[in-house]
Amino acid sequence: MLEIRRLRMLTRIGALLAGVLALIVIVFAPHVAAQGCAMCYQNAAASGAQGREALRHGILILLFPTVSLFVGIFGLIYTRRNVSR
């Protein structure tokens, strides 16, 4: 019984570490997240400092629901992985 609890705790810690690692990659490698479309780049460069800042905030705001849905679905899959039918 104690070993099962310990194993569950270790898997939760592993999942938490994987989430933190994914968050670090997203935060510290923003150039990897975009493809760098030439037209988008030209529009952003021509919009000035305030426009670029608005685009950065918009991208982060739109990223939040996507990541939360992704984490939620995989969290549901993870919690129900051993449920017999």
C-alpha cells in the first residue's frame, strides 16, 4: 500500500516537472513558437512600438486557452488511464 502511494506521488511529481519544463520552453524560446511569416513581420515592424507590444500581448492571451485545453485534456486522459470499461 505504501509503495503504491509512493509511486503515485512520484508520477505526480514527474507530471508537474514536465509541465514546468514545457512552460520554461514556451517562455524562454518565443522565436521557436512562430514561423516568421514575411508579411506578418513587415506589418508588425511597420506598426511601431505600441503595435508590437499589443501583438505580443495578443499572442500570449491567445496562447493561454490553447495550452489550458491541451493540459486539461491530457490531465483527464492521465487520471482515467487505469479505468476499466
